Amino acid sequence: MRKNIRRIARLLEEAAKELEGMGKLSFPRRAGLYRKAEDIDERDEKGYPEGKWDEWREYGFSPDEAREWIEVGMTDPYKVKYWVGMGATPDKVRKWFEAGFTPEETERWMEWEFSLEEAMEWKPLVLYPGVAFQWREIGLTPYEAEKWLNAGFDDEEEVREWISVVGVKDPQGAKEWIKEGFSFWMAAEWVEAGGVNDPKLAGEDLRKWRSYGFKFKDVIEWLQLEVKDPEELNEWTDHGFSLEEAYDWIGAEFTLEEAIEWRDAGFYAGKAWGWRYMEFSPQEALEWIAAGVTDHGDAITWAYRGQSPAQVRKWIEIGISDPFEAEKWINAGMGPEEAKAWINAGMGPEEAKARKARRNIP
């Protein structure tokens, strides 16, 4: 027999009212009322709160599934749907609640992809799951993170730098750097620049640099150029280079001997670098410059076309400074003097070549 007499009676009353207002009910209408009565009967038998069944069904839950969630205290189908998307089940959620987590806490820890066991280990250490997530991303266990926290390192990003960049393994290692006068960012810059990765030796090196008047940022710049000792710079200054000039030459990867040779030929570091990159010696570079070619790129372009500085000087003297234009005359079988004559006659290399062929001019 039906258990929900009152609700079914209300449905019948609704049907009666409709009969009075509209006449006899159609078959589809009667069938709809019957299905509605069955739905009400079913959800009450399963224990659904009045008025909630339609919502559970809307979010795709069967009657049994909805009842299981309601039994663990989760009565909002929208929220349950969200939790299911994070892999939650009624049994899992029950365990979270039994472990003392509120629904709000449970949701936050699940959002950060913590299992119940992990959350129970991290919760005594941090207020928010997101913080625990950062510690975990560094690669630390709750036990290891606790050591850092107890040592006064409560910034997980700072700890990340100590571990991943400086290379310390525990808070004691970080304290050794601090003892030598390095903050975490100084230690990180020092190591990244190529400084010795030992706090005691690094402290000695930094004090030596500072005794020569160098600021920390300047030391980092020299370390990046692989200058490990300020005394190395004495050789440069002894040969007449300022520190700024030495920095430029070293940065352009010149040895002291090479820098002296190029400087004495009249080149500064940036200009010398280009000529040397094209494999010219200082003397060869001077020959090209004397011929009127001041750019190393143009010089190599001429050289690739078999032209020497002396030959190029002649091309430039007749007004051809573009190596590609000169190449056209060369391919036409003419040198600078002959090309000049044809140019004065108003002809280009192709026309001049054709004229020569017709006249059998060698």
C-alpha cells in the first residue's frame, strides 16, 4: 500500500480542482499526476527532505546516492557535485568528519589535493592548505618543514631559494650562510653568479672583495665574468686599463694579452670583438679600415668575394662601396678600372658584358 496518503490525497485534490475548472482530465494529465504521486512516495521512503529530491535529480544523483550523502550530513546537492568532482565519496567524507575536520576544512584540503592522512600531518603546522601545498612543492615532508619553521624560517618561498638555488639541505646550512653575512637572496645571487658554494669560503671571499672597495652588486658582476679574486684585476689596471675598461674587455672574452694588442691598435672592446669574431687580426682589421671599410661585416663580405683591401680600395675610388655591386662587375669579367670606363659610358655590368661580346673585346 501507499505510505504517503496525505501527499497523494493532495494530488487527488489537485486533480479534483482541475476537473471542476476544466472538465474531465485528459489521459496524459492523469498519467502525469500518477507519476508525481509515485515520485513523492519514493523519495519519502528513501528519506529525502521535502522539496530536495528535484535538486538531487537535477545534479545527476540517484535516490540511493543522495541518501548516502545525506546520511553523512551533506544535504546540498550542488556542493556534493563539486566534491564528487574532487574524488570524494560518502565514505571518504565520513572519515574526514570523524577525524575532526569541518566541511569547510575538508573542502579546502581536498581542493589542494591532500589526502586525509596528509592533511592530518600538515594541519598542526600551518593554518591554510595552500601554505602546506607550497612546502610540499619544495619537496619537504611535514617533519622537514617543521624543522625549518622551528628554526624561524616561516617563508616557504625563501626556504625554496635556500634549498633549490643555494643548495642547503636543512636550516642549519642556511644559518651558516647568514652567519657569514649573507641573506638568502645574497647567497642565491652569489651561487648563481659562480661564487664558491661554501658559506665559510664565500664569506672570506666577500670580505676580500669589500676590502678592495667593491660593493656586493659589483662583486656579482665580476663573478659572472668568472673573475673570482679582486687581485686578478690588478694585472689589468697595471697595464693601464680602468676597471670599467677591464670589465668590457673581459666581458667580450678577451685575455689580457689580446686586449692589450687590440687596444694598442686603436680598438675598444666592442669594436674589437666584431673584427675578431670574423677572424681578423688587429693588423688585418687596420688594413681594411685603411682601405675605407670600417665595418667588420662589410670586410668579410668583400673577402668572401676574393677581394683584398688593396683591391677594395680601388673599387671604392671609382664610387662602388657595395660589395654586391662590385660582384656584378667581377662576374662580368671586369676590374675596377674597366668598370669605371663602362660606368662613365652610362652602362651597367650586364650591358657592358654584352657590348664586349659583340665587339669581341677581350
